[in-house]
Amino acid sequence: MNNEQNIQNRFKGMTPEKKLLLSLQLYYSAKELKEASIKAFHPEWNNLRIKEEVRNIFMYARS
């Protein structure tokens, strides 16, 4: 069994609620990482400016 099949089987065994919780955790973790990245690149920005930038990035993100 390859790695992709292992991942698929792991998700098949999850309840919809668990999948939703996992996706929300991933989303908020990504936002926290993006916020930390912006703080590192723009130390002069205040917290409100950083949060606005993160919000805009996630609002207009494309995959």
C-alpha cells in the first residue's frame, strides 16, 4: 500500500465532524503562520495592519 492510499484510508475512517475539525485547525494554523511571516517581513507594521493583510490574503487566495 502506498502513501497516498494510507492517507485516503485515514480520511475514510473519520466522521464528517472530525474532518471539519481537522480542516478548521489547518485553516487557523495557516493563518497563524502567515501572520508570523508578515510580522517577520514587516516589523514596523502594527497588529491591526498585519491582521488586515492576512485577512486580505486569505480572502483573495486562489488555488
